[in-house]
Amino acid sequence: MTVESTAARKPRRSAGTKRTSAKKPPSPSTELVQLLTPEGKRVKHAEYDPYVADITPEELRGLYRDMVLTRRFDAEATSLQRQGELGLWASLLGQEAAQIGSGRALRDDDYVFPTYREHGVAWCRGVDPTNLLGMFRGVNNGGWDPNSNNFHLYTIVIGSQTLHATGYAMGVAKDGADSAVIAYFGDGASSQGDVAESFTFSAVYNAPVVFFCQNNQWAISEPTEKQTRVPLYQRAQGYGFPGVRVDGNDVLACLAVTKWALERARRGEGPTLVEAFTYRMGAHTTSDDPSRYRHDDERLSWEAKDPIQRLRSYLASETDTNEGFFGELEAESEALGRRVREVVRAMPDPDHFAIFENVYADGHALVDEERAQFAAYQASFVTEGEGE
């Protein structure tokens, strides 16, 4: 059985079946759920270990492959932006375990509402990586059909996707469907009013939604300690549903905790907040310079907790995985990088004047003035061969 088979469809509940009322949430705890240490040692957890207890070496290799290929795609996208092929890129470097673990916990009929950094979740949902890049090149507004993979378009407005997810989940409950919804957001978005409203509505209406917060320690240049006085997952207590903090660099723990939360939602027990405690290894986006607000020693301390290396250590020491597997994966990784590069370079150039369209339904004098100014600016550049 492969890792992908964990997302197999299950029967839907018949229409009209009522969901049970939410259980009383557990008392707050500062426990960090971890099943795989940074050194690659397997540890047990009484509550969450059963959700991955029967995972096979083949499935573990599948998780490792997912993380490696996602990181390779992400690195290629960053390089393409530096070469002028993309306007912007939001890297997921360091957050692969949080995204792959939670992404592989989903069933096909579950629905995902991402931010703009969930490249690993998109991979798990079967969205072609190259389809993620059109928006960042400026040639489309998304690039995929959300309903084909139950993966919504990327959301740039911080936190608004949690409201979309909550409303969708409320509809799922009213339809009597046996599926769940998951909303991804970051620690910075947790300070948005949209997220607070989502927590309120999801709790009151007992919506089958999982709020998956990737706490990567920095909301652009603002550290978490300047955003909250308590651990983020404990905020759920004030809304009447459980919160769990999981090691976001531990793919097994992220898989187990998300499975638990999704199954809880499907049983009609309401929302859950999962805080994946991880680290953003790179810049917030390619327009950001993290060296201006954080120290290198902080990054070095988190490099020792690298999610890919810890699973590789476990595979090498505790399974029959040989060097041939890693070599073949390296070749596959490079092939993916080449394909991404070729597809992006074959994309059309963005229409520089499209930004002025659809601002107002009937046009506006100020927009016309700005368009003219931009046209004059573009015309001021000397084309190749002129003036020589």
C-alpha cells in the first residue's frame, strides 16, 4: 500500500444525518506532540501513535519522496524568480513536514483552503507544480480548477481563507456529507480578525473544519512573542474547541495529529486548531531580507531539526531502504527541476498593462492618468540595438 492510498475515498453519510454535539475540549497543555526526534529516533505517544502505528516502510519512503520533490520544486521556483522569470515567490523551505504530513492525512473528498505557501499540500492534492507558477509570473489568477482536486486557489489576503473554509464546512454539515475541511494559515494570520470570526462561527455551528496554523516563528519581521501572550494553540480554548501543538518538522506527528483532527470533524465533533511548530528557513517572500531582523544562529539551530534529514536518518537506520532509493530520488528531483524550468520559460510574458483593467467597471480618470504615466515610463527604456 502506498502513502497515496491513505487518501482513498470513504462512503459519504446519507443526507439528513445529524452531527453530534461537540465534546468538551481538553484542558490546556504545553505538550509538543512528537513521534520522530530530530535525530531520527521513533518515539511513542499514547494518544496519537495509533494513527501511524501501521505505517509501512513503503509509505514512509513515499512521505520522504514528497518532501524531497517539494523542496526541489520550491528551490527551482526561487531560482526562477531571481532570474526574472517570476515576479515573486513565497518559499516553504523548512515547512515540508507540516505540509506533507497534513496533506497526506486528507481524503479525496475533503476540501482544502490554502494561503500562498502551501506548495506541499498542492503536491499531495495532485496539482501539477507548474500550475502554481502562472500567478507568480502574472499570466493567470490561479492556474487550476479548485474542484478538480478539492484544493482552492491560493489566497493572498491574509487570513480570509479561514472564513471561506468555515462557510464551506457549515455547508458540508448541512448537506450531511461525510467529509471535512482544512484551512491553512500562518502565525501572523492568527492575529487577524477574520481568523477570530472563523473560530467563533465554526464553534457555534459545530463546523467540520480543521484550522492548521503553520507557526514558522515570523510574521514577515514580527516574531511570535510580539503577537501573542500564550501559545497559539491555546487560543482555541477560548472558543470552546481543542487545540494541539505538534512538532511541525516531524512528518509522522503532523500526519497523525491531522488524521485525528479530521476524523474528529467527520464524526461531527466540531473544529480543531492544530499549531504546527516549525520554522521558515528562508525569506518571507523573495522580496524580503530576513538578515535584517533575525540572526544566523537562530536558523542554524533549526537546521539541526531539518524535517527531511530526520526522516532520512530513520529510513536508513530502521528500514530496509538502501542507497539506491536515495540515488533514484535525486535523479527524479533533478528531472522535476528541469521540467519546471522549461515550462516556466515557455510561459508568455505577462501583460504589463493588465493591472489597470477591471479596477473600475466603467473606467476612471485617475486610472487612465496612471496608465499613461506607466506607458511613458515603459517607452523610456532603450530597446536592444538602439542608440548604438
